[in-house]
Amino acid sequence: MNKLLIVGTVAFDAIETPFGKTDKILGGAATFIGLSASNFNLQSAIVSVVGEDFPQEYIDLLKSRNIDVNGLEVVKGGKTFFWSGKYHNDLNSRDTLVTELNVLADFKPVVPDNFKNADVIMLGNLHPLVQSSVLDQLTDKPKLVVLDTMNFWMDCALEELKAVMKRVDVITINDEEARQLSGEYSLVKAAAKIHEMGPKYVVIKKGEHGALLFNEKEVFFAPALPLEEVYDPTGAGDTFAGGFSGFITQSENISFENMKSAIVHGSNLASFCVEKFGTERMVNLTKEEAQTRLRQFKALTQFEIELS
Amino acid sequence: MNKLLIVGTVAFDAIETPFGKTDKILGGAATFIGLSASNFNLQSAIVSVVGEDFPQEYIDLLKSRNIDVNGLEVVKGGKTFFWSGKYHNDLNSRDTLVTELNVLADFKPVVPDNFKNADVIMLGNLHPLVQSSVLDQLTDKPKLVVLDTMNFWMDCALEELKAVMKRVDVITINDEEARQLSGEYSLVKAAAKIHEMGPKYVVIKKGEHGALLFNEKEVFFAPALPLEEVYDPTGAGDTFAGGFSGFITQSENISFENMKSAIVHGSNLASFCVEKFGTERMVNLTKEEAQTRLRQFKALTQFEIELS
């Protein structure tokens, strides 16, 4: 089986949306990426850090999804990274209420030996130096390296971000971040500029408005599935990235055509993530549900048109 | 040839965007609808009203596109409807600076005899009573009646709007208007409620984020083409409606599958409209350009995916 190496936070989240609020629940980029990627036929490993307060049942959950946790460091006496946020009424924006880095502040990722030759590397949102240090540890050139990042690093670690961007094949960022990073309002122009900064492929996530995939010459768009109810957008972008990188890992094909399918798989899985708080929907998702919704995606987007 | 009857404003617009501003130029819903629909093989007529100040060259332009202007009343001594607006930096919102109804205030539409049996009726944005009075004059039941409207009528003529909605097959409105009309934030729920108000098909326009087509059971989505430059969104929604209704008129097919194609044609034509101020791009658009961009639309949206 092909191997997917995932780096990112494993965390506690406390979330408030117009539909309710949660206590501290399982969260973190690597968690959502790992759960999402586990829908494909692959071996994955998470490189991350948690504190002694992190429940064994959460670790067991990851293991049950065939996720290798040998790279998940547990710091004795340490506390797990904690994020708390409150979403606005339209769910498109949110305020961060609490960010406690805790053990994440001194995180030095160690890639397990058996994943130093992973086929695909998914660098979840973290300090760019941490992302770089993971790439430094690889023994074999991966088929594809995917980088997720956010505006926070553009504000406070731009040079380090630019350095790691030169080492990756795909970057996934949201529309506002693409505009900030490129200084261009048009997403077409923004993608072209970001492309020049390193990544051959630029994925721009637009939340409920879908996602764009650019290479130097081509562009592909997948909508978000229109949903009756959206409860909690937390983790949707990471779930998307997990579906994207998971499908690429399984299929061993990095053609633009196959990346289109990967974008659709990512969008499909993200559509489930938002239907419940935190990881709940992803944990209970069945293969049949994912397949049924893929059919809906086809019906939603595919058309026949005569060209003269 | 099949007949498309278009009702809506023919106007002067003065537009300011971050990229420049115009003096009074040709505008109006019926103008954009007519120019857009003229890309298809059909006969169309515009029912509208202008003042004596309306230049003959604009009337000649419409005629040159095979648009029957016998229903375009010219009021002696009257002044043409004038709208002026200023777009914000993101082009997604605008302030209306001036609205001078002028001859539009007393407009009583008269449908030319040879269009009382039109195949498709496109009711552009106008007072719902004016839209209704056009339907009253038809001698034959049309294949399809499409209604465009806006939040202004929801605020000040809601009962009249609801009455005309019961008489149409398709309604086109933007996402905010769909939410206002239905009281539902989710566009899936909004479309279901609007469907219950009359129209079998609900088209929700999301501007740069594309358009959704709903019937009772199905949903289809077409993105807006990602563009390098957007100069002026004025008329894009009407151009979309003109492409939609024009393609349906030409193809004589009101299946959901064919409506998907109509949505794509509408999106395709609207993508040109925004590239220049006012009607300029639509006036100079060639068949080859439209075909080339349709190919881009296919590449943008079509994918292969394995279903188990």
C-alpha cells in the first residue's frame, strides 16, 4: 500500500456556532486530514505532538483508522494545543477566542523511519520551519508534497513560508490568503503569482463557494455541495486536503486529470465534515454515504453541450 | 424560427468602478438580455419604453441583432430611464447614486401582435404588475416563462411579486434575494420554499461564485469562469438570463438536462459582459470567442470519477 505522511496539529477544539457549542473536543489539522484520508486504500502516519492530557480513546480512534501514531509525541506533564473559536451567523467568518499553544510551542517533528520514503507528504498548517524540517528528514523524493498554510504565517513568518513553498508541489490556501500572499485581487492572477513562488499546482479554497485548482496553463473548479444544514465549518479545509492527498496517494497518479478527481473527492468528504460538530460526522461516515454523494457531485456539475 | 419575447428596461447607465467611470451609456435589463439572446438562432422582440433623448444609433444596434423593436415605445418629450451606480472595491456590492424613472414611471407595455404567441417569455426586472400585464396579453401558452426580479420589489410590492411568481416557470434571483424571499439562509431550503411559491425551476445567481439551478428534486451548478480582469459587473445577471432564455428558445427543449446547458450558455455569455463597461464587450463578441470559452467551461468543470 502507498504511504501518506501527515504533519499537523492534533488538538482540543471548543467551538461555538449559531447552532450550538461544544466543550473541548478532538480537533487539529492532522486529525481531520488523517480521518479524511482514511477513506482511501493507503497507509498513513501522523507526525504531531500532544500533552499528557490527551485521551487514549482519541489515539485509539486514529489507530483504528490505520493511522500510524509512532510519530505522535506525547509530552509528559504537557498540555495539548487548544483552540477555541466562535463563528458568525453566516459561518463564513469566525473570531478566535483562545489559542493555547502548550506543547506545540516546542514541537520538533520526528518522522518515523518507515515513513521517510512516503509517497505523498501532506504538510498541514503549522509554522513553515516545522513543515520544512519534516521535508529535511525524508530519504526518498516523494511523488507529491502538498502544503497547507494560513494568513497567520504570512503575517509573522513570510520568509520562512516562501522558503518551504519552493520545496512543495501543491499549495492549498483560501481565497483571502491567496490575495494576501500575491497582492492580486483576481484569483487567476493570484494563482499565477503563487505558481511563480514555487508550487506547480495552486488550490484555492473558497469554502461554501468551492475550490479552484490551477497549474501553469489549466484551471479546474469543483463546487461545494449545496447543503440543507451546515453546523460547523471547523476542519472542512483539512478534510478537503485529506481527501485530496489521500486520493492521490491511493491512485499514484499526479496528472492534472487525476488531480481533478482528487479535488472532487476532497470536496465530497468536506461536505460531510460540516454537517456535525468537530470530527463526529467523519468518524461515522460510511463508504456507501461517500459513494452516494459522489454521484450527487456528478449530477451537480456534469453537463452535455454541443460545440460547433 | 422560434420567438423570444423580452420585457425589461432600456436605459442610460452611468457607472463607476475601481477601474474607471463612464458617462451615460446604453444599459437596461432588456438591452443586455436582447444582446445576449442574439447569440442564438431565434427571433426576439423587446417590449420597453424610452424617451425622445434615446439615440437612434442604439435602436439601430438592437435592430441589427434581429431584435424586433415595434414594442419599444418612444415617448415624445420624455426622458429615458437613468441609473447611476458606484461599485465597491470588490465589485460584489454597489451603491445606487441616481435613479430617475422618467418615462418608466408610466410604462404600459404593449406586446406586438406577432409576439403574442412567443415560444419563450423573458420577464426582465420591472414592477411585478408590469410583468403580469405582459402575460395577460399573450394569445398562446408559451413553452416557458422566465422571471427575473430583485429585492426592491420584495420590499415594496411583495404581494404583486407573489402573484406573478404563480404564473411563471423559472425565477432567477441572486443569493441574498433568495434568502430574503424565503426567510431561509441555506440556499437549498430557500429554493424549496421559492419552488412552493410557484416556479418549477429556481435559478440562484451568485455572481462571481456561479449559479445554481433547482427543480423539485435536482440541483445543478455552473461556476462563473475565473477571469483575470473584471471591469464592470453591470448587466451580467441580465446577460446570463438572456443566454439562458435564448438557448431554451433556440433548442425548444425544457428538460432539466437542457436547462443545464442553458445555464452554462448563460454563464459563458455573462463572463464576457463583465470584461468591459456596459454593453461594449457584448456588442463586439464573436461566435468564435463564445465557442472557445464554452470549451474552457467544459475543461473547467468536467471530470472523470470512478464509482464503485
